[in-house]
Amino acid sequence: METMDSAAARFCEAGGAYYANLAHVLRRPGTRILYAAADGLGVYDAESEAYMLAAHTDEAARRLVALCPDGADLFTAQGPGLERQIRARFCLTDGQSCYQAVYEKSEAPRVPASGALIRPAREEDAAFIAAHYGAMDDEAYVAGRVRAGRMLCAEIEGAVAGFIGWHAEGAMGLLEVLPQYRRRGLAAALEAEAIRCTLARGEVPFAQILTDNAASLALQQKLGMTVLKRPFAWIF
């Protein structure tokens, strides 16, 4: 009889790059599998505290949503019917529609020359990063990413000019270049270095890009990422 672990791995393998996020969290300690079969997969990722659900059918979506506990408030949804059912059961109104981008090559892209020193972020950088990241100002979250060794800074003449990191569930993100340093190739240099670091850890680099973020989508393609234009949602 197939185990939950092997069923989960088989589900991810069958879906390829679209389920790179799920394959990533399955390799981490603390991940709990709620359901795994040919028609769907549901896991709880302890590090991000997210319920990550994928389903091929409405019936699988109903089964997965029913397995999540009352009070759950952070989800990813991949598959038909999941987003609607999650929102209805948990009364959640916020969220983001994304495309998943995955780096499927074994060699990292060349880091473009930018004139910047790219280095690991330091604890004293956390407040600066939180203050200058346009999509979030949660200093506690940023500080946690820095302590985990999951933030990089680009430095020009001793000043932080931009940064990138890995979110708690493993996706590359937190990318920002300060306005006065833009149009120098810093974003490409930062993400290329993040891809290199991810590959060096033996992991598959992936990112989740807002569907209306044309500049970021173009950057992913420039760096050789495969952008999967299939429904993917964060719900919170």
C-alpha cells in the first residue's frame, strides 16, 4: 500500500514545475501531509504556517478544504474550485493571484555586472529592508528572514542599494531596488545570485509573481525562469 509520503511525491512529480513549491516544503522537517492522492495534495508547512492545497477536481477541493482546521487563515490554492471554497469556509477576503516561476536548469544564470557587492544581509539591515520594501513593512518577518540567512543585500559604496530574499515557504521574493539605483541591472544581479545560492543548497529556485507585475515577469524570463501561467493564489 502506498504511503502518504510517496503519494505526495508522486503527485508533485506528475505536475512538474507547477508544484515546485509543494515539492520544496515536502522535503522540510515539520511539514504535515493532510491528504495525498492522484487527485489532490494538501500539506501544512510549519515554517510559514500556511495550508498549501492543490486539487484536480471539485471533489478533491472539497475534501482538502474540509481537512483544514477551523481558524486557519493562510493558504495557497492551486486548482479549480479551491480558492472559492477556501474563501467561503474561512470567510477570508484578502489574497493575491500569482504565476509560479521556476528555474529548471542545473547551472545558475551569469550574474550581470552591476557595480554592486552582493552580500548576506546582517541583523542591522532588517529595519532598513522593512522600511524600503514596497510590498510589506513587517520588520519582525524581515528580521526572521535575516536570522535564517535568507536575505541578500546589494551594496554600492557602503550603502544598501537593493535586496532580495526567500520567503518562509521557500519562494524567492522580497526583491527591491531603491529608486536612485534603478536601471543599473541590480534586480537581475540580485535574483541571479539568489538562484545560484538556491542551487548551491540543492534546492529548486522558484518565485511567485503577481499576475499584473509585468516588470517582474519580464525579469523572470530574462533570467531563464519558466513562468507557469496557471491559476495560483495566496489567500489570507
